[in-house]
Amino acid sequence: MLFKQKKDQGRRGGGKRILITITVVGSAGPLRFVVDETEVVAAVIETALKSYAREGRLPVLGTKFSDFFLYSPIAGAEALNPWEMIGSFGVRNFMLCKKARRQVEITRKNSGSWRSWFHKSLLNSN
């Protein structure tokens, strides 16, 4: 009993520790690690990204937590608030997705190059 109290005092959050599973869209398998239930969602995303990169998984995601959403099965299609505690949702399975705005920017860049290619091909055909 005394050992358990000392062990709990040494943790930074002081809350209960839970094993969570995060499925990364496009990855071969989920990430599993232990977090404090008082940890905020943004910190969990950051930990997941570091763990993902450390394991050398593909596709390469990057390390900026603000580029990602974390979803929970109980929240439906709505992403979790990055400043809420991970333990407040009562679940241990999550899904990590890259924000769509990056994809829109890439699409815009590609469509711009497509247009310039199209105009060049029209000019060259005359």
C-alpha cells in the first residue's frame, strides 16, 4: 500500500492512468500507449505523432498537433476539443485524422498547375 501511494505521488497529473488505442487513418495498425486521464487531447495527439514517427510508420504525418483531429466513437462526426481531458470521454479507442484544410490547399495548388498546363497546351497547339 505504501509503495502504491509513493508511485502515484510521482506522476505529474495525479489522475488515473489508462491504456488508449489510436487508429491513424492510412496506417497499417493502431498505436497503443498509456496516458494520464487528466491529459488534454492536444497533448495526446502530440504523443501519438511522436510515437508514430519514432516507430517509422508510413505515411509520414509530421509533428504539428494542430494539423490533426482526434475523434471518439461517442462524439460521432465531431472532433474532440483539443483542450478537454482525454479521460472525460469515457472511451479508450480514438481515431486520428489529418485536417482537411491541408488537402484543400494541395488541391488548389494542383488545380493551378493543371490550369497553367492546359493553357500552355492550348497555346502550343495553335
